[in-house]
Amino acid sequence: MNKKRVIQIIVSIVAFYLILMLLLFAVESIPKDSPSSIDSLGDAAWYVLATLTTVGYGDVTPISFPGKVIGAIMMVSSAGVLTFLLGLVFTLLFGRLLPTFTLWRYRKKDWYIFSSVDERSQLLAEGLSKDDPGAAYIFCGSEKNLSQEHYPAMKYHVITDTPLEMVINRQDTDAKCFIFLVTENKWQNYDVGKNLLSKVHKERLKVYCEAEHVPDHMPAALTVFNKPDCIARKYWNDNPLGQNESVILLIGDGSTAGKILERSLLINVFPPSQTIEYHVFGNWENFRRDHYELENIVGINGLNFDDDGIFFEDKNWNASADLIKRASRIIICFDDEDKNRSVVEELNSYFPTKAVIDVYSDGTDETFRSFGGDTGIFTREIVMHEKLNRVARMLNEIYRTKTGSGPSWAELTEFKRQSNIAAADHMLTKIRLLRPQDDIREVTPETCALAYEVYKTFNEEQKDACRWLEHKRWVRFHVLNNWSYSPVRNNEMRQHTMIVPYESLGLEEQLLDDMAWELLGEIT
């Protein structure tokens, strides 16, 4: 029950008993054969209090018939009113005062604050608590119970219905504060996050909000993420393409499938010796409309000479038996998980294939690999991507050092930040290209050191091939965001002078692409 409603009820109760008290005094003041024990407003008030609390001392009682009727009304209503008032006191004590006291006790700890008490918030909190068990986990909402499944993981936690801004102000200024806005209303998440950062001036405050739209200008302390993109990033990080994989079938459409393809085009950027065929099934009209420059970076319904191709199939996947036999990997990712299971059951029943089958599903099965479950998505690295951001920041600093100019990370537009993050996302691919004999699955200082040792032995021709690859990746990122070539740069119209073949760049511009490879040494 909200605060305004509680106040209305209390005022109504006070008014009700005040009216009864005045009526009681009025009827008992009328001269009678027997003198009344209620001969003042004070006596009437005492009777009301004794009746309301069900004490009933009996020292003052009404003697008139109307007075007894009023007394009976009080007696009947008192039980319900007293129960309500005791419940209100209990709620105030355990719903407000106890959480407030607990927040005060935790004030020196780092805080992870969640805008709701739903399943996803608790799942994320459980994942975060494994990396930071000494922090406090605070849930803002009216729901008072945590799921028993997630409860044991959080040693320090509290649920409060205190407004978010007031909660933040109760923490010590030296402690870190991370806020997660993960309600179903994606637009509201972003607005709340932006408003918080404009009102709350706390140096160590970071806000993470789930939203669909990423504006180009937003505070550096605000990070926007969305589930489909998180699923795609984790999928390709966990399941990078191998050297022998060249035919990818993508069965499904919708936001998750679109992000899987988009992220693959950015991460799986290889030398000309390995080109990828993407065969996609479903309704991809929106994807093609949103990426109207796509034909400038990949072949459409065909392969370019040294580049990948996307085949937008106009027939059902189950009418493509020969293609299924050729496939290296089959990714089934409709947004409807039940539909995905139906597809994989039909695929396993009727279509022989050598391909690895990956299915967007929470469930597991020995016939396919599942991905996209909330347990794997709502984790510290996928939502906060601290390691990824750290690599992206390093890349930006290397660029500033090498060129002697350029904005700091905080001064970058969100598009520029995402450009650096896309470069960081490609680091695993670079490592695997440099160390093909090792099945490396993670970017660590150790794996970067192994790859950098190989890079340092490269001659100029080999380094030039590396620069070619990095420029190809950079162009892909821009063109996927509908940038195009122009002899004059115009950020507003998304036009850039360097969206040209690598061979058309000047030597100085080509050498700038060394930075992405030199970052391996910096991470080491």
C-alpha cells in the first residue's frame, strides 16, 4: 500500500472516531434520570481510547440508548482498526526502520542497488555476489521476500521501498555504488539512470540500465545494455568460429537472431583465406532496412572476392537439405524458445548433418548446445563488461598517445566508445589467428603474451596483412552503423574519409591500424 493511501485511511479513522466521540458526548450530556459518567469531552475521549484498545476499564460508560449504540459501533469496529494500526506499526518497524538501520550498518561497504526485486535482479545479484561477497546487495521495491534459490548467495542484503535517490545518499561517499535498472520498461530505465546521475553527485557511482536505444551522447558513468546483444556477445565469446568453419546456417529471426548475425560480422573478421557464408532463414526485412549499407561490406546472396556473404534464403530451412549437409554450424534462434525446440527436434529427426547445432534455449540436451539462458547472461562481465571496457579504454589511450590528440574516454561520444569496444571484442579473434595451434577461448594477460610474442616476429609484409584485417574490421563496424564514404568527413551525416579499401589509405593512416595489435603487448 502506498504512502498516500495509508495517510488517507488514518485520517478517515481519526475523523470517524472523532465524530463518534462528539456524538457520544452530545447524547450523554442530555439530562437523564440517572447521572452519566461521561460528562466532559475528556471522559468521552477516555471511553473511545479504552474501547479502541479493547481494555474496557468500565470506569466510564454510556447509559443512554443512543450512547450504547455508539459504544457498540466502537466495539465492533475497534478490532479491525486495532489490527490495521498494529499492522501499520509492524510495517513501519520492519519495512522502513529496520531496512534504514541495516543500510546505516552497511554504509561503508560497496553497494549494488537494484531497481526491482524480480527474478532477473536476484539472478544478477547472485552472480555479482560470487565475485564480491563482501558488498551489500540492496533491492528497491515493495516485494519483501527474496527467492530461496538466490538468498544464500548474498551475505549482506536488504529490501527497502525507500526511493532510489534517498538510498544512494545514505552510503559513505568513499564507497563504490553500482546501480542496476533492469525493469521491463526499457525507456524508463534509461530516463531514471540519466536523471539519477544529474541529481546525485557521487564520484564512485556507476549506473547500468537495460534499454533498447543507445543515444550518442550520455554520461560516461552510464552504461546501457540489452539482453539480445548480451546473448550475442557471450555466444561468440564462448563459441568462436574455428578455422574450418565456413558455412553458417542461422534459422530464426527477431532481435536475438539479428544481434547474433550483427555481432558475428564484427567479431568473426578473418583474412581472405577464410570467408564465411551466412545462410539466414526467416523474415529479415527489418534487418536489411536497418542496415541499408550492408552490401558495401559483404556479398548479398553471393560471395565477394575476399569477403563474406549473407544469403537471405527465400525458402524454408527444411527445404534446404543439401545446405544442411554442407553446414559447419547451425544456429537456431527464434525469440520463441518453444519454436526453437520444435525446429531442433525436426532437424535431428530428418536431416543428417555434420554441423554443430546451437539452440537459443534455457534447457540442455545432448543433441545440441544451448545458449542464451538468464543464468549465463546476467553475470558481472556480460552486463558490466568491465574487462572489455578496460581494453577499450586502453586502446583509446594508445591512440591518443600515438597521435598526440583525441578526447579522453569520458569525452568520447557513445558511438566512439562503442567503436573502441568493438575493437576490444575482436581481440580474441586476433589471438586465435596468431596462435592457431592453441584452442584459446579467453582474453587474459597470458594469452595476450603468447599472441604478442608471435606478432613481434612478423616481417613488414605480415604486419601489413594484420593492418589490412584491422581496417576491414573498422570499416565493418562503421558500415553496419550506416556510415559511408565521403571525401569530407561529416559525423552528423555518418560520412567518413577512411571508409575505403585498405590499399587506398595513405601510409600514415595504414600505420594507425598497428595500434589494435600492439594492444596485445599493453595488456600483457
